[in-house]
Amino acid sequence: MSFYGINHDKTTAVFYKAVHKAQGGYFSDHDRDFEYTVGAKAKSLSFDDDPDEACSCGIHFSHLNWALAFGKSWDDLAILEVRAKIKDVLLPTCSDGKVRAPEVEVIREVPLEECGLLGKFLSKRQKQ
């Protein structure tokens, strides 16, 4: 977690989630009917705890740069800051940077301007 700049204490860690922002809401790329709400918990209907499965059931999230890269081609990209219990976070064996858990707490939308050079570039592109 230190390598990727993941802030954490002994029980929880803060990660990032790329979502689509539409009609005032935040929606999953995988399931556009799944909505995230700031200040609420997002819970997966099912969770796969098999570390050999990189993409499976659960709420997927990552470090900031991975989330930005994942959604960089979207015109409606928003980055959510989410908190997960460390004991619930599954790191797949062949992870490409994302992890998953059965639930996360949505803390806030992170302004793209706070997301380094790529975030600033994406913010400027969205405004054009």
C-alpha cells in the first residue's frame, strides 16, 4: 500500500474508483445500473474470494493512477475516493493494479484537478 500511496490505518484503507458521472449520479462501468452514492456504503450482491480470479464478483477499486488510466477515454469520468476494511480487500494473484472487496464506503468525488497531471489533462478535456 505504501508503494502506491494508499493511505491506511490498522483497519481501513482509502482507494479510488473510476465511475461514470451521469444525471447527478455515479455509475459502475461494468453495470450501468449499479449506482454509487457519496456518504453511503456500496455493497456487491455477491463476492468472489478466489485470488486466482482477477475479474470477478465484488466492488473493484485501485490506487489513483490505475483508476485514472482505466477511465481516461470516457467523456463522463469521475473518480471516487472509497474506504474499505483492509481485512476484506482481496488482491488477485495476477492483479494488474485493481483489488476488490464485498463493500466500500464512498467518501467523495475527487476533483480531477487534484489527480496530478493526467487528472488535470482529463479535466481540461471534459470542459472542452
